[in-house]
Amino acid sequence: MATETIERKTLGKVRPHQTQNEGLVFEKSSPGKKAYKLPPLDVPAVDVASALGAAHRQEPAALPELSEIEIIRHFTRLSTWNYAIDLGMYPLGSCTMKYNPRVNEFVARIEGLAEAHPYRPEAQAQGILEVIDLLQKCLIEITGMDTITLQPAAGAHGEFTGILLARAWHESQGNPRKKILIPDSAHGTNPATAAICGYQVENLKSNAEGGIDLEALERQVDEETAALMLTNPSTIGVFESQIHRIADILHAKGALLYMDGANMNALVGKARPGDFGVDVMHLNLHKTFSTPHGGGGPGSGPVACKKFLEPFLPTPVLYTKEDGTKHWDYNRPQSVGRVRAFYGNTGMFIRALAYILANGPDGLRQTTEDAVLNANYVRKKLEDLYELPYKTPSMHEVVFSDKRQAAKGIKTGDIAKRLIDYGFHPYTVSFPLIVPGALMIEPTESESREELDLFIDAMRSIAKEVEESPELVKSAPHSTRVSRLDEVTAARKPVLRWRA
Amino acid sequence: MRYLPKSDAERAAMLAEIGARSINDLFSVIPEEYRVRRDLDVPRQQAESEIISYFKAAGQKNATDYASFLGAGAYRHYRPVIIDSLVQRGEFLTSYTPYQAEITQGTLQAIFEFQTMIAELTGMDVANASMYDGSTGAAEAVLMAMRVTGRQKAVIARTVHPEYREVIATYLKHRDLPTSEVGYLSATGRVDLEALEAVVTDETACVLIQSPNFFGVIEDIPAIAEIAHKKGALLAVSIAEAVSLGVVRPPVEADIVSMEAQSFGVALSYGGPFCGVIAAKEQYLRQMPGRLAGQTVDADGNRGFVLTLSTREQHIRREKATSNICTNQALVALMATIFLTVYGKEGMRELAEQNLAKAHYASKTFSSMSGVTQLFTESPRFHEFVLQTDEAPAMWQKRLLEEKIVGGVELCRWYPELENATLWCATEVMPREVMDAAAKVLAAGLVEA
């Protein structure tokens, strides 16, 4: 009987397993419990009230009071409620959820690196400066660009920096120009970035293949166009084969080609943006270069560019003296200024360099090839059941639509939720916007054939369920701690903090 | 390559199933002339042991065994061991942004707890899930105030961290109205209130100050709030040293608080990743940048958490979003949450009091040496202080380095008027012997001179 029950519950690669209930940390608190012990003070205590006067805090913040074991259990229990790459395939398109090597974490915590204060004298910081220098050189080689800044803290911050570089260059030519062209397939960060940099956003409609419409581009580019923000491969996973024509059209009008490097995992070791006409681009170290997503960050968004944009890079810029020592150059009169305090998310630089060293040139190329192989394999195995809106060859990700399933009343979001019951994280839902009901799947190189086959089986099984028992899909997930959450109420009456 | 889970035979079989003759078939869409046909010029593939040796050597070159009085926006505090034990759990480390709420309740509840703790500490109603760092957070706070007020001009105190001010200048460069700076009084190191009153107008969106400010001095927040509010401007307060909130009164008169939470258990790591956060009065919620976790219920009435109010954000609102921020500092915010849980209500006060005591001892000991004067002594301070020396800092810095001690940061690079002045910091991890030794070195030069 018991065996039967278990078997009935097994689905795909998972079987339900208990998780512990756990309240909010504040609900577990009781006065007088402690998880800390400070060493005895080796200097005289200070009368705080008289030292601070009116600035003295009278009422301590209502922070929780717990013992150490309770804290360990609290956060461990919470952690078991999460899906993670370490548990299985995470096919989020555009997000590049690849394996996060543990040696990266180990080396980022080496004392001399983790404990380095940003204002320590440069003579005492040569080790970390050499790490930064080597990473810069590697990324310049990988992108085929001339120079780089590692200062931006994430991809969107890199976009901001890159568009500021473009703006500064146009200003140096006498006119900052007015607009940025953005394809309708672009990430939401692109238009948001252009707006923050003081530009009007002009939408560029995709052609029938989901790529850039060269005629439309030619019509829309004029002397007031500062740049085109292009994702290549595009968000439907397609390489812009006319990329050099795109660059030529822009350059003929003095406009620049900005590349959103979110999809660089399709190109490393196989093609270099610097070779195909890109003037400025950002990278996401937390996508292509394996630094962990950590539940939403930290990221790192280096910006690489051509020589003519170098004078405008954010301050400070790293340089090497004749004696081989590394230093920061703060005297950059044409710089766009700083985009972040200190030098960037240095801890992420260490991790990304560890990844590059672990791969070498052969590993980087093989990684890209496997990423593209995996996406094409998934495409091949699912294209009979799911609508492929663009038949153009796929690179590292494949985008289906829910057209056939929607006819049965099942949307991409429902299929995504059902995928959870099969033991997978959903793919990216309803993006890019040019594909109605998009299922955007990026397996990355980190998936074995076995895991891919399980994913394919799950997707095929769901397609069958859509035909035979659509309610099962519509009300998914059925195996999670919580069922679908009421997002409408959450937004209408926001409860954003606990109160006693 | 050891991270890739495929044998060559499996690759060949998969290619056959796809119907491709070779892997390069799958790249044929890339025009011939742009295909890389050589090995990239990066170091060769290395064993794990080689990678560790490389970074250990780099760490050693960084001179690890120095004591340091550096602060200035990046603070050395003790980091409880369980922070790294917990954040290295793969379920936190290797999870994405929690858009799929049913399988990311762990991250979502932790963010909700973080938001609550930050709101409690800062005296604000709500806090977001994090920003990149204190500098970009301060810039976003100014932009938020501009959206709330519909005004285009900011007034920024010169006592705000100089690098934060540089970042704000970059963010505001393309605005219609220029940003004004307001100076400090040389006796107190605090914002010059008369000058502030003169510069705040009906066009001012916000006054941005920092407290404790860059000199470690605690600003008179009620007085500054009154000046700002009188003209309908908001008060935005930047906090670079979050541990101060254990003993320093929170800026309850502020409308927006932008805080750098690095002090809550985050390694210095040569300046990042750190953890910014924006907190505010509830009425400004809809103009807040960044992600927010909110409480709700599932279909069975169970409590659960979701990312909410996303119509403010770029993935929905595109060019009309409150900010272009997407990726934030989630894992670092988790470190801060664990740190705050470890210290708790009593521990935060006790920790902050130890910092206060160490800095008082250090400033008293140093300034009792002849040729060393402490500046801004009239004002309350937290754990940083400014010293002015008769001798040029380069002289005694050199002697300190010989004793394996890094002294304070020179201020004249940002404040030319503060000649021979340096900013020092002493936290709870600074031993008394090091302070005594540093004082002797400071005094030694004068004997020789």
C-alpha cells in the first residue's frame, strides 16, 4: 500500500519530500536569548548618553533575539524551500543559469583578497590589482574590444555606463543627439537605461525572422540617433547574420552600436563582438562567467569598448607603470565620472577569473559549443509539440510559443507552473514580447543529456496533459509548499514588513 | 573540461539526433569572416590546485598582516562564522531572482525579514530588497525625490562621502537644473545650516546629507529636516556606517534613507560586492526603485511571499520605470539579515557601544600627542575622527607601514582646505596595543623633527 502511494506520487524526476515549517524570525524571538558574545572591552567604556547627547538612540531597533542553533535552523529551513541550480536544470532563457563552481567561492574568501580595504595603499594592494588586470585582459580578448571598465555592479548598470560613454563621445563631437533605437525584442532594462541617460526611446520593429529589419533601421537612423542597443544573439536566440550591415548603417550616420552582452554565452571562443562592428557592450559576469545569482545578486556588469571611447571611461582606470606595478589613474578629464564607489564588485571579478582559468581557451570554446548543442537538442525534441514562431537557427536558447496549448485554454504561465511538479524550474515566461505566449528555454552547457531528456519528457508529458487533463495544468503546481499565491492582493494592499 | 557533463560520444549522438554533421553546423549562421578560428589568448586550462595557488599568491602579495585604521565608507567588523555557512548553501547561492514564488519561498521570506530589519533600524516605514551599494543607492534616492516632488534640483552636503557625490553627479549630469553643494562649519564638521537655508528653494527636490557624515560626525537631522520641509523639499539621509544605528538615533525626520549595509557581516573585498538599500516613508512607496517582497496568501490560505509592486520596474514599465535596476545584491542582503539576527536587539547596541569606546580611546590617545590635533571635537561622533598633524601624513604613514599599520585616509584629495588632515576609524576589532603603538609612531616623527 505504502509503496503504491509513493509510486503514484512520483513524477518525472521527483517525489514529494517533507520540508519543515518555519515562522518569521521575529516570531521566534524571545527577550534575553543571544547568538553573540563580544570579547571584553580593552579600553574604558564611554558614557554613551553624554557622548552622543540628542543623537543617542533611546529605543533599540526591534531586532529578533535568538540562539545560534535557532538561526542555523531558521535559515536552513528557508533554504530548503528554494529551487537551485544545485538541485537541477534551471532553463531560464536570457538568465544563463549555469553551474557556479565552488572553487570560485573558495578563492574569493582567501584572506588577503577578502579582507583588502579599498583605500589601502596601492603598494599593499598589488595582488588584487594584478587579478583585476588579468581579468580585464581576458575579457578584452574574449570580446575583441580594445579597453574595459569593471566598475558597473550589474548588467543594467553596465548598460547605463555604456550609454553614458556613447553620450560623452557624441558630446565631444558637438551634439549629444536625442534618441536611442531599441528593438521590440529587447530586455526591459534597455529602454529604462536609455531614459535614465536622458534619451528618447525609439522602438525598432523586428522583421519576420525576429531580427533587425534593415530597411526600417535605415529609415529610422538619422543624425539625432545616438546608438542602437542590440542584443546579439537576440532574445529569441538568433544570431544577427546581417550584423555588419547593421553596424555600417549606424556608423554611416555617426551612430554607435551598443551590444547587450546578456547572451554572450553563445559566442565566447566562437565570435567576438569587437570583430563584427560593436562599439561598446556590457557583459554579465553572473551569466556568462559563472558567478552565482544568489537569489537576485550580486552581479557584475563590465563594459568593454573600442579605443575611441577610452577617454570617457569611468574613473579610476587601472594602468601599469614601467616597473610593472599597477595603479589607479584618477586624472581623467573627459571621463563620464564615477558610476559606483570604489572599483566595482571585486569579489565577482575573482570568481569570474577563477572560471576563466578553470576553462582555458579550449574549455571556453567547448562550453559555448555545449550550450548551443543543448538548446538545439531541446528544440529538436520539442518542436513537434510546441509552436516554433521563428524557424531561424537557434544559438544558446530556443523560444516556443503556447499557441497550440492556448487553444485549449492553457497559457505559457500554466505550463511553467506544471513544470515545477516535474522537478524543474520554469523557463522564462512571456518574454520576449515579440512572441505572444513565449516559452524561452536556455538549458546552458551545464546540463547532461540525462537531465535534458528528463526535461524533454516533462515538457512532452505536459503537452499531453494539456490535451487530456487541462485542469491539472491550470491549477499547478501541486507539489510545492504553497500553491499559487495571490499576487493581486499583495500589490493592492502591500504588506512589506512584519509588525508585532 | 571538468564542469561539462558530457562525453564526446554523447555529443556526437546528440548532434546526430539534431541532424547536424558537426558542431560548427550549429554556428554556420555566424558569417564566416567573424568566426574565431584560433584559441583565445587567455591562460591555459588550469587544475583546481593551480587556481588556488594563483589566488593565494595574489592574496599574499596584498600584504595580509597589516592592522588598519581605514574606514571612509568600508568598515572592518567581525563576521560571525555562520554567515558563510548559511549563504554557501546551494539553495541560496545558486537560486535565481524569486519570480517563481512557489519554489523560492526561502529567498522571499529572507528578503521580507531583511526589509523589516532595515525599516526597524532606520526608523522608516518600508525598505526595498537592496540596491547595488551606498553610492548608487544615494543617487537613486535623489532621483526618487525628484519623481515624488516633480522638482529637478538637488542640494547635497559636502560632508557626504566624496565618491558617493561623484556617483550622484554622474547620475544627475543630464538633468535640467544644476545640483548645489552645501559646505560644513570648520568648528563642528557639520552641515552649515545658514548656508543650507540660503540654498534650498521652491525648486529643490531634496536635501541629501550623510550621518554619521564623511568625517564621522553625526549631523543635526531634526534641524536639517526643518529647513528642507519648510520649502517642500524632501530630506534624504545616506548612512555609510550601518552599525552606527545600534546607538545613534535613527533619522526619523527623513523622507528617504539610503544605506550601505556592508558593515552587517559583509567582507571588505576591496570595495565590493556591498549592499545598498533604500528605505522610505510609506507614502513614497510607489516611487521607490528596486525589488520589494510582500506578504500574501496562497489558494489554501497559507502565508506566502511574492515580489510585488513590479509595475514600478523595468521589466514591466520599460522606459517609464522608476529605475533600470534589475539584478541587485540579494545574497549580500542575506548576509546582512543573518548578521542582524546573530547580534539581535541587544547585540547591535552592545556592538555599537564597543565601536564608540574604541574610537574615543583612539582619538583621545592620538590627539594627546604633541603635533596632533583632533578636528570637529564639538560634535557627537561615532567611530571615525579627523586628525590634523604638523607633519605631512606621507611622513608618518611611511613609519606606520614599517610597523605594519595602515593609518587614516588623507582628506586633502577631496577637501583641499583640510591640509595634513586624515580620517581614522577604530571598530570593535581594533586592539588597544595597536592604537598605543600607532600613537607612538605619530609622536616619533616630531622628536626627530
